[in-house]
Amino acid sequence: MRRKPRIPPAPLPQRDGVDPARVRLPHDGAWPTVRDHLVERLAAGPGVVDAMLREGRFVDVDGVPLTAQAPYAPGAYVWFHRDVPPEVTVPFPLEVVHRDEHIVVVDKPHFLATMPRGSHVAQTALARLRAQLGIPALGAAHRLDRLTAGLLLFTVRPEERGAYQGLFRDRRIHKEYEAVAAYDPAVPLPRTVRSHLVKERGIIAAYEVEGAEPNSESRVELVEHRAGLGRYRLTPHTGRTHQLRVHMNALGLPILGDPVYPVVTGPVPPDDFRRPLQLLARVLEFTDPVTGTAHRFVSGRTLGAWADHAAWAAR
């Protein structure tokens, strides 16, 4: 088996907790210069690549700025920092629950993305933590949706990241979520929901395929109810995108504040913080794969629709 080439370390530092972008020049190509390839590949608009080259913003493996005349070198790496458009600041704190030499556990607020993606770059949990804690190598072991609040696990050492990611991949971690939705006495609970979920790239909503082999499983329990609302404990046994939201909707109990299920009304604008999705990653429990320590972390957050539904609904 042919081994993948080792990616050299980035010669540029992070900027606001965000890594520089990396481009590897294809082995097959007839571009005379690096500049010609970047213009074609990045499609950044007329004159953008040339301006960045003049400013010395593209560098080689040694951090040496590339010129517009630099010859094309198949297989070489080029690094640069993308221009990040201004982002709306998410005005909620990111609370550190636990920190040691191997992991960092945080309690993420609603509306903060886990890691840079699309239009959310600096305003992400990963970028904020790298800058806040001074740990450039910090990496996410898993993800939460931007609209979901609660516990997130990050790793300090890149060489250990795979061990912690394996906890989620191999289902060796216990996760509990809390949700607020309508209360319906006609829905028998507790129950386990299984279905075949599909989430297509570029389409907001996931959907269930009736009759297909189940690839998702969630345990749904009613904790308490009052005034037509229920507080639910959700225990996912798989980790499909939007799994809990889809399964609650399938029961006729869509989670309050959901802009996608049962009807797509999103995406939520980046400056709209009025009615957060009432879904919280409440518990993470696992045996540390590096130290052997038994961990149990519990979010200290409260779902607003349960604490004061009238105030939540009036936003």
C-alpha cells in the first residue's frame, strides 16, 4: 500500500485562532508558474491572487514568500491566510468546564459553531479557545451543531486526537441531551427510535428513508411536564447529523426553536439570537483513553423555554 506523504508543518502562525490555508500543487498539470495555478484554483476574482503575491502572502514550505514568477513545482505546498469577512460576534461566554494536559471540556453556548466552516471562522468555539487558552494545537474531538448548546471535548496534543475521536466513533462515550418540546400524553415514552437517516450536502434538512436498514438510534424519555411542555432526556446511540431533531419531530414532538423541523424556516441569520433551539448536550461520560481516568461532565446551562417559557417565546 502506498503511504500518504507527510504534510509538513505550517510555516505561518495562526491568526485569531485560525490555521492558515494549505494548497498542494497537483502532480499532473501544465501551469508554468504557481501564480497561474492559484488563479485557476482559488477563483478569487480578478487581481486578487496577484495582489496577494505582491504583498508576500503566499509562502512555501520554509515560509519564504512566493513571487508571481515562481515556477510551478508538482507536489509542493503553498500556505496563506484567507481574508475573513467581518463576523457577527456571538455575545455569549464559552465556559471551560475542565482542563488538563490532554483535554479541554467546554460548555458551548447556542449560536456558536464548533469549528471554522463556511461563513463562521473566528466566531467558533475552536478559534476562540485557541486564542483564549494559548493552545494553537487544540483540536475538536467531535462537533455540535451551531444551534445546539452544551458540552464539547477538545484535545490538547495532536498525536492523541485520534484516541479521543475513537471514543465517539466506537461508541465508547455516554452522551445525554436535554430538550424542551410540547407534551403529548398520547406519545408513549420512554421509547427507542430507530430509522435510516440521510443528510445530503447542501440541503439543510436530513430525512428518513422508510423501510431502509436503520443507521440511527435514539432513546427518548420524558423527565417532567407542565403547562403543555415536556422536558426530555435524549440518549443517542449513534451520531448522525440532526439525529435527535429528526427523531423528536418523527414522534410529533419537534424541539422548540427548531428552524428546520418540521418546516424549514432557516438558516438562522448570524445576528439573530432571539429563540435558541431548545437542545442541550447535558452529559459527557467516558473513560479517558490516554490516562484511564473516569470522567463525567455535566453542563451547567438551563434551557430558557423551560425556565421561563413566556420570556423565551416573547423574544
